[in-house]
Amino acid sequence: MMAELRNALQQLYWQKVFFVLGALMTLYLIYPVLFNVQGVYLITDILIYFLVFCLILFVAYIRKQPHLSVPWRQVFKGKIAMSSAVVLSFFIIVGLMDSIHFRYIEKSEATNTSYSVDMLSVLDVSLRYISSDSEKTYSAPFAIYSYAKENFINDEGVKYRAYPRLKFAGSHLKKPEQEYWQDIISKSVKGLIIGLIISVVFSAIFIFYLSRTSARSYLDTLKNILQDKFDLPWRVMLITLSIVIVLCAWLFYLSHFYHVMGTDKVGQDVFYLTLKSIRTGLVIGTLTTLIMLPFAIALGVMAGYFKGWVDDVIQYIYTTLNSIPGILLIVAVMLAIDVYIENHPALFETAIERADIKLLALCVVLGITSWTGLCRLLRGEVFKLRELEYIQAARALGVSNFKIITSHIIPNVMHIVLIVVVLDFSGLVLAEAVLAYIGVGVDPSTISWGNMINSARLELARDPVVWWSLISAFSFMFALVLAANLFSDAIRDAFDPRQQGVK
């Protein structure tokens, strides 16, 4: 009776999971009809949301597997890991918002419908007040005057050089010399107050939800959070989230009136470019992993389990691949993609689609060149696992090799896969910046931290120095990489037996 009830609950649980996945997929496919736009599904967009669905299934599976849920709970018990997860969530949300693309309908008739040439994302629409306010050229953060002097003629016909007023930043100031600092301070205070209100409201809702799930009163739950008596460090999570919300509210509110991170050479807002670059970094880090894992897991497990000529062939493959300088292979592939795009222009209607193909090609070549390290680790681990007694017993009882690999080998090496994946993520994000710096990265029209740094380096010899593009790209990239590294350290400590004292 208990077994039947357990099976019924298990079946109901997975029905709910697949219902949620189906609802999300349906919403993603029909949102053009709901908002009267033309949906544009880039290849990288589809792969990103495929990863999101896989992540939801992975989380649902973990919740029903005690041997997996316990170490993951151990991960989030760490205060640094919980704080890093909040920061990573901010980057993921921005990246997902920038991965829903569409075109507006400009004219609709009975027999003819035309769409806007511009391809936008949800993030573009949210930041349209920034992206549309372009200046002539460089301007420093919070500046109201251009960074370069221009020629003017006064009422008496005398020519002179001066810094012109910016078209958008500070345009609301009637007497900028007198109102500038007072306006920045007052708007900063308003932005911080808005952020505090949002963070307090969110914290109150979260505490109410936690009190319902833990069967405690609201005040008792609040007291336990303040005293950090829960198993998970909710206090650290709420503090980190409040800091992120307050900082974002301050930046977004001030960006309505000033260019908070300055403008680039063509007058585009650097804050907008920096946020748009988040998607590129996440695509490089996640899709490269998606491409790498099948090669690394399949070949590494086969080499360690079958040994003999199978191991020799696989070793020959990754040794040969390692002997080719990675940068030369990347250059060759990217040049081949450029030639293919030029010879088949009809396949790519817009520049964004051409840039998306180059981004996907970069992910593919990075995945091809980065699977060998994980393959070696898995090969060595499987060498040890295949000699264990329960594996030998399964083989003696006639269990097929496929069954042994899928039921015993792969589950026991997944902690290595998980650790390597999260550790490699930050390295792949940095790789994009390095490749863009030497001119073989993503398409120049793609907004990325690497392209921002590459263009900013040319201005470091300028007098005065244009420093804000470099600092903005570096700061956001540093925050993402640092959060990913700290979170990966927590995963390694929770999943690696050697970190737990198990020999």
C-alpha cells in the first residue's frame, strides 16, 4: 500500500514538472501572438532556453534523489556560495531577457504586413530610454559636457573652442553650473530609497513565504533569519539581494538623466553596452560546455572502461588535437565561417543573424578544443572504478557493458563533470575577451566585453585617457567570474570526496 502511494506521489510530482515545462515552452512559442510582434528565434536563443529546460529537469530530479540533494544542500549552506548564487542569478536574468528577440509590426493590412527592420530583445525594450539617447562621441560618467572640444562662433563672430553640452545627459538642468551636484545627490538619494523600498518589499514577501513553509509565525521567522538559525543562510541571501537591488535601482534611476558609465566613440551609452554584453559571456560559457560534454563524457568513459585498442584510438585523437595550437584552429574556423557567410548571404537576412552564427561557431570551436582535459580526468577515474568489486560482480553476472556504464560508471563520475564544468565557465568567459583582443573572437558587431576592451585599449594613449569603457567591461566581467569561481569552489568542496576526508 505504501509503495503504491509513493509511486502515485512520484507520478504526480513529475506530472507537475512537465506541466510547468510545457507551459513555459508554450509561452515562449506564442508570445509573438500575445504581444502582436514577429518572433525571431536565433539558434543561440533556442539553445539557451533548451539549457534552461534541462536545468529545471535537473533540479526536479535532484529533489527526489537524497544522495544528490544532500550535497547540493551542503553547497547552499555556505554563506559565500549563497551570496555568489544571488549575483549569478542577476547575470542569468539579464542574459535571458536579452535572449528573447522579436520585431515590431510597423504596418498591418488585410493582404500585407510589414515588420520593423530592427531586431529587439526584451532587454532592449526595457533599456530603450538609454539605447536611444546617443551622443556625438565620448563623454565621461555623469558628465553633462562632451569629452572633446568643438569649434564655436559667438555673437560677435569670433571663433573659439569649448566643450559642448550633451544632447541628453543633464538636459533637464537649466543652470548646470549651479544645479549639477545638487541634482546628482538628490537623484542618488531617490534611487537608493527606491531600491531600499523594493528590497524591503521583496524581503517581506520572502519571509512570509518562509513562515508558511516552516509553519512558524512571521515574527518568529524574522527573528530566526536575523539570528541566522535556519539551515540555509537566508540572512546572507537577503543582504546580498538587497545590495544588488539597491545598486541596480540607483544605476537605473540615474541612467534616466545621465550616462552613468559614460559613452563610447560613437556616443552609445556604456552602461547599456555593458548590460548587453552579459548575454555574450553567458552564451560562451554555457553553450561551449553543452558542446564539450558529450565528447568528453563518452570518449573518457569508453577509454577508461574498455581499455585496449579503444583507449589507444581515443588517446591518439585527443593527443593529436592537443598538438594543434588552439588559437590557430580558432582562427581557421572563424575565417572559414566568414567565407561561408559571404558566399551565402541569402541564408542570413540581418547582421544580427550573421553575428549569431559566428558566436555559435566560436562556441563550437572552443568546445572542440576544451573537451580533452575532462576526457583525461574521466579516463583515469574510470580506470579505478572498473576494477571495483561491484563492477566486477556485475560483469560476472552477465550485465551488459552499456548497463554497467549508464548505471554504475557515469553516476560515479558526475561529480568530476560538475566540478570541471563550473570551474571552466569562468575560463571560457575570459577566453572570449582574450580572443576579441587579438581580433579572432565574436563578430565586431556583437556587443561583448571583449569587443569593449579591444576598442577601449586603442584610447588608452589618448590625452586625456578614455578609461570608462575599459573599467565598466572589466568590473562586470570581474563580478561574473568571481561569483562563478566562488560558487564552483563550494560545489567542489561538497561533491569532491577528497575534500570531505574520504580516501
